[in-house]
Amino acid sequence: MRFVAIMDRLKIGFIHWSNNAPGDHIMGFVADNFTPPRRSELGDLDKTLWDTDNNGVPRDPWQFTNHLPFASPDDHSSIYTFATASRGGLNAIGELCWEHGRNNRPGYLPVVSLQVDSYLHREKTYGRIKVPVFKIVGYVEKASYVALLDHAPNGPDEAEQVALPSKPKSQYAAKYDPSAPADNAFAGFDPDDEIVF
């Protein structure tokens, strides 16, 4: 599958979790030069009060998280948010940011092919861990995607899926190469990742 990565609306920061549910968000847009606070500034430092994972290990309630919206390049009809706090997910977004910045295409957003890679975790009980890969296969002009996201029913803080007005496929299909190979080349991953994306 291929989607437009709306890089101008990448959000980073911390989300507080309690009883397996998200609570407070301290997040902002990278494009606005948002700098998240240090973890030590957020409180909740007493590990004896933290929730535990399935193995009884305390889990930090403040999770560093990225939210990156994606949109369909064909019909411009929906926006989806990739939300991740796993090392594999964060690394995938980091690799996409690096590649997008290296290509230096102001005014454009990357079209990515959604792919997957995997590695064998050093802790054998976790087995093989899958990680996302966002391979850039083309570019589209960004203005309409950013505007649609800003004017979505929930504003720039988009919901999991936001329905948007449909546009004819022909306006977008020719702006990226749908025949680009969908290989599984993965530029990097963190072997300490314990969370399947």
C-alpha cells in the first residue's frame, strides 16, 4: 500500500499511560520547532508506583511517542495516524525524516510504500520482531494535504481516521510512480526493540 506522509504534521512528545489507557499528552509539531521536555521533568519517577508489563517489569507511564498522519495519494479521501512509541516505529519515522530531508524537496511530501522487515530479538522469548518500513517512491505537492488536515473536523490534531472530500484519482495518480519496486530493504533498526509495531 502507498500513502502520502504528511511530514509537516509530524508530532513528537510524551503520552502518559495509566491502566493501559492514554491520558495526558505533551506533544507538538516538529515543523513548529517543538522541543519535548526531558523525561525527568515529567514526574512519576518512583518505579514502585508504575504499572507493570506481562512479565511484571515496571513500565514507565510516560512514553515518548510520534504521531505521523498519512493520506491516500489516489483519492485524497482519508487520513490515518501512525502512532508509535516502539523503537521500531520511532526508527522507521526517523529514517523517513532523514531520507526526506536528504532529498530536499521543499513544497512536496513523500509518497511511501508501506513495507515490513523483521529481526530476531536478543531475548529469545520475544522471537522475531516485525518493524515498519516507509520506503519513499515519489513526491506530491504538499499544500492541499496540509490544508485538508488543518481543516479536518478535529483540526490538525487528527483522529485515527478522518473522511475528507474525494478528488478524482487522475489528479494524483500521475504524480508518483506506482510501478516502483516494493522491496523490503530496511535502512536500520534498533535491536533492543521489544514492542511489535
